[in-house]
Amino acid sequence: MKMMKGRFFPILVPVFSVILGLIIGAIIMLVSGYDPIAAYGALVTGVFGDSYNLGETVRTATPLILSGLAVAFAFRTGLFNIGVEGQVLVGWLASVYVGISLDAPMVIHLPLAILAGALAGAIWGVIPGLLKAKFKVHEVITTIMMNYIALYGTNGIIRAYLLQPGERTKDIKSSASLGSAFLGELTEGSRMHYGLIVAIIVAVIMWFILWKTTTGYELRAVGFNQHASQYAGINVSKNIILAMAISGAFAGVAGTMEGLGTFQYMSINNAFTGVGFDGIAVSLLGANGSIGIIVAAFLFGGLKQGALEMSSAAGVPTELVGIIIALIIFFVACSYLVHWLTNRFTKGGKL
Amino acid sequence: MEYVIEMRNIRKEFPGIVANDNVTLQVQKGEIHALLGENGAGKSTLMNVLFGLYQPEQGEIYIKGEKVDITDPNIANNLGIGMVHQHFMLVENFTVTENIILGREITTGGRIDLKKAAKEIQKLSDQYGLRVDPYAKIENISVGMQQRVEILKTLYRGAEILIFDEPTAVLTPQEIHELMEILKKLVAEGKSIILITHKLKEIMEACDRCTVIRRGRGIGTVDVASSSPRHLAEMMVGREVNFKVEKQPAQPKGAVLEITNLVVEDSRKVPVVNELNLQVKSGEILGIAGVDGNGQTELLEAITGLHKVKSGTVTLNGENITNQKPRKVTQSGLGHIPQDRHKHGLVLDFSIGTNMVLQTYYQQPFSKHKILKFQTIHNKAKALIDEFDVRTPSIHTPARALSGGNQQKAIIAREVDRSPDFLIAAQPTRGLDVGAIEFIHSKLIQERDKGKAVLLVSFELDEIMHVSDRIAVIYEGKIVAIVDPKETTEQELGLLMAGGKKDKAGDKV
């Protein structure tokens, strides 16, 4: 067990956290008079029950992968990008705008629309990056504020320039759409789209930049120790801005998943989408690694999707899934506690 | 004979290593007892056992002849054991009094009686000659005074036995001298002291007896009066140690680094380097002696491109590098062993192998088209680690996990390997043990003999005297004298460092 602990500990924490979260979720259900076995049964059916549910799970998970990657990329370089939510929104709007206003064959139109989203997200990320690099303004504060600017700014632009009946924009042209009749048919009409491929490509890009290139070396060095990086001749300011740009670009692409994939338009949002904030949780649960984030995003996507079935089949309110997700994150954050518990278990079970 | 502290046959294991193996420590009342050992020998582990932070696997502890079981620091406190840590445990924006009473507040009717506490602290301070102002804020007082606050903290809590963990590591020579006086005063007043150190000079100066630990094992206890630094060093490292730095006379040639009328301002626009002139020649080690805070840090940062130069020029190999970016300066032929190896020298969370290319990762053969070549990097790291005897389990071990000496060897390996014409060594042996110091000095001299120019900045006068070929004394941002180490004395240097004989300034060299 000792041998295993060293190598598997990073995986052990999330797994334990998920199990603990589910157990405590069950206790809460029992206390509030629901049947946890029926509820979890419905949850599983809600994810794996039929191909429609599976397709919707993939659809829910896709933007979460990207927002998780965005948070993780910033985190790896020593920055807390709480502004993923705002970057998602501007990315969404930019991609929809290009999707509506341009006329081009798909090979040009679709990549262009995705790039527009990435660029918008990058710009939204660069602003806090610049402020941090030049004036040492803490990025947590600025990114939170940028979220509000993004929410009301995108709403304002839609209202002023793009408004259609139904508080939304026009649909994008099919040449910019990630949607697929084939995938829809395969999954009994779910809104699953080709975005998953984009998300996985971005996950590979992140891994490649961080671990294989000199740029990643610089970014990580600056993240760990700005002083030593400066002494080694690395341009610290440039790297902070670059990190925020790349992180923002990833978040912007997450927004395009909604704009070009799920919805094919953008509506006026009364509140944040949650994609960005869930990205923080996904990144945390996925230990800031590409593969971990994909797994974590699917777990969250599954929980969110299954929650619908849980409420309709077992009568358990969807909010309970929110509680379970919160519990899981809570336990990951308390990894010290989990560490301690596993230590106690491995030392012969004396608790 | 009854000992005030007796630790018998202590054994403490950690997964994979035995940190203490059969160590016995016997401290008499009213003595200063040194605990000597190299970095990682197990001194701190032993003291943490005594302080209740670790539980030993074997062995017994007796305090004043009574067997005790110290399971947490509160018990140690109640037994009259106090510890002055190397890194101070003080709240920066609290006053001295507030810090000292923290956790032991005197209250009247629920309110803290600061006045009464301050009076008591003043009394203690006077009694032991600590000269501490109870109302000063920690952030406004010197490091030396902060340490005295730590001492007061233990005294205030009624400590009879004081443990000092490498207390001189952070102090200037003057402050060290004062501390030694304080230690003597403390024992004169009936306290007993354990001094954890690897500095032989301090042991010879202040201690009565000395217990030596080597690789976790107790080697023995000797009377300092009947011992010698050579003998103690041998006990500590387990072999003969060469104290005298072996070197041939320098063969200096043309100037590699030339500084003319350099002015550097700090953030408040005060010139901290003021019209400074200096040359470092090929084939010599130029030592800069000075009290901390006379512009040494800013001078080095100005040369390396980390601090803006107000006026004046710095040329390296004839190339003007004034206000150039650090990378440009490095490429012009500069190697830099920074003063603070954790903050400036290494990315501690990177593996030691990755740290080896911190200056060169972007160049061939370590990367091509911006893609890192890990095979080449690892081979390079392995070669350097072998050549410079960096002791690490593997090249993938985080730099953080290495001992200070090995971290420093790694930095020197990295800097020297690029074969720079000009090498800055700032406090290169700070906090290191005799063996590592010997190694580092020999490497610096080796570079000199290859015809490189070496600039050595150190607060240790011994080091400056023994290693340098010329000594430049810095005072208030100016070089006030250049002396020959063979002809000067510590007294003369001390005087110059304090600003004496300023009129004779050997400014133009």
C-alpha cells in the first residue's frame, strides 16, 4: 500500500472525494425522506439509460472540459483565472456573430468562428493579465469584475444590434455549425455535436504547450517562482500576459461550444451560465491535468444530466445533485482530510 | 553528575531514513552546549524530539534528573525549554510586547493589560542586556533585534533551557558579536543553552562543550577548551578538512568587467550605489567586503540587468551592458550565483534536472524550434550532477527536496558549465557546512585559474580574506578602498567597512 500511495495518491483524492460526496448525498436524501437507492438508480439511468442521455451527457461535458482546461492552464502558471465565465460569454458571442454574419464554405467558416471565440476570450483574459503584469493588480479581483462586464456587455450588444424575437440572436448559418444530424440521429435526437473533438484537441494542445515547449517551460517557471525566472532572463510580464491570453482563449472556445454547438445562437442571459465556474471545480477535481480534466468534466456532465432523470423518476430535486457536486469539491479541497483518512485506513483501520 | 538535560540513546526514524541513531546529549546547568553537525546530520531532528514535535522510537529524556515524556511543545514549555527558531515566528505588524505575550496575555477584567506586560518585558530586557523597545513594531526593527525579541519570548515564558537553532545565519558580523555577549550573559544568570550550529568559530568563541552528530549518529562530546577547530571539523565531516584555501598567486590580465560612475537609485529615489567605480580582471577573484545594506545587492542587480541604472556605464568584455535585459547580459558572458538560492537561484518545484537548463533551455541542443529535447537535457543534468557531486536520488527529484549544500552545488554547476568570462558569486557559502564550503571555494578558484573574472560578495570576512585576490570595501554605495588580503587585517577591514579612512578613498582603481 505504501508503494501504491505515492503513485496513486493524485487519483486517490478525487476518487475518495466522489465516493464520500455520494455517500453524504445519500444521507441527506435519507434525512429528507427520499430513497437514495432509487435516486442513484435513476441517476445512472439518466446517464447511461439510453443513447439520448449519453449524447446529452457528452454535450454537457464538452464545454466543461474546455473551461476546466482554461482554469488549469492559468493555475499551472501561477494564476487564478476566475474570469473563465466572462471569457466563455464573450467567446460565445464572438463565435455566434461570425457564424451569423459571414458567408463562407464550412472549412473556412467553422474554424473562423471558433477562432473568433478564442480570440475574444483571449482578449478578455489579456486585460487582467496586463493589469497584473504592469500594475500588480490581483487577477482574482479583475477577472471577477470582467465577468460582470462580459455578462452585461454581451447582453447589451445582443439587445442593441442582434436582437430577434425571443430575446436572442438569429441562428448561425449551417456552415459555422458544430451540430450534426448524424450524431443527433445516433443519439435519438440529442444535441450532441462535434465539439468534443475540438475539446480533446485543445486538451492535447494544453499538454503539449505546457510540457513539451520552451514556452511552457517559461510559463511554468514563472508560475512557480517569478524571481528565479527573472534572474534566468525570462520575461515575467510577457509570460503572465501570455498565460492569461491562452487561458482566455481556451475559455472562449468553451463559449463556442454553446454558440456553434448546443444552441446555435446566443440568448440574453439573466445570470451566469455556470460553465466558467464549474470549470474551476472540474480543474480542481481533475488535478489540473488534461486527462484528469476530461474525466472530471464527464463526471460533472453526467451528474448534471442524470439529475434530470433523478427528479422525474425518483422525485428527488435536481438541487441535490448540486449539493453532491459541492460536496465532492469540498472534499477535494479538503484533500488533507482525505489524506489523513486514507493514512488511517492503511495503518490498519484504527480511526 | 546531574544534567539539566539528558537525552539518552535517542533513535528517530522517518520512512526510509534514520535521522537519529543512538544519539546522547548531556547538557550541564549553566553551560553553552554546542550541537555541531553538517546540514542534514540530524541536529534539528534531535531538537524537535526534545521540543516535543517528534516522538523518538527509542531512548529516554531526563530533565533535571527526572524522566519525562515530551509529547507536545506545551509540555516542553512547561518544563522550561524554550526554542529560538532560525526563522522567526513573529507577527510583523504587532509590537514587541504584543508578540511576546501572544498566548500568555495578562488580562484585567477581560482586557489585555499591555502596560503591565510592557513593564515586565522591559525589566527582563534590562536584566539580560537585550536592549529591546517593548513598544516598537516588529516590521520596523532590525533582524538582530527581532531575534532578541524571540529570546525574550522564551524568557517571558519562564524558559530555563534555551535552544538556538542556527542563530547567526541571518545576522551581520556585528550582530553575531552582540549575540555571543547575550549568550554569555544568559548563562551567567543561570540559564543553560544549546546552540545548534555548523560554524566552528562561534563554538570556539562562546561554547563550553560540544556534541557532534554525523549522519544521524552521535560521534561524541568534547570540551571546547581542550579541542581545536580542526579536531571539531574532523569529527563533524569524518575526514581531514583543509581550512586554508589552497591557491596559487593570481595571474590577473585585462579587465573583463568595468564599472564607471555607476549610480543606482532605490524605489525612494535615494542613490544606493553612488558614483561607483570598479574593475574585475581576468584571472582574479575580487572580493567585495561591506556591511549589509551598503549597496551590494543593488550593485549586483544593476550589473545583471535586474535593477535600472540611473547613470554610469557597465561594460562586460568591452560590450556596454548598461540597462540591458538580464538575458542579454547573460549572453554577453555572465554567470550568477545569486545571494538567495531559494528565491533567485532555483525553481524549487521543478526537478533538479530541469533546473540545470534554467539559463539555456531555449538554446540548442536543449530545444529546437521551441520544442524541448528532454533526452539532451537529462543527459546534461546527469553529467553535471556527477561532475559537481550533487547528491540527489535522481535528476527527477524536486530541487526543494535537496539539502542547501546540494542546491548550491547544482546552481554552481549550471552557472560554471556555461563557462562565462565573468562570474558573480554572492554569498556562495551562506548556511553551508565545512565540506560544501571547501568544495565551492575550490570551484571558484578553479574558474579563476581558467582565466575567468570572479566577483565575490560576502558578509563573512573570513571568506573574503581567504578567497579573494583583491578586496574592495564598499561603504554607502561607493568603493572606499581596495586592499590586498595578504597585507590587511580583519580590524583594518572592519574599520573601512564602518566608513573609516574615507578620505584616503582608493576610488579610482
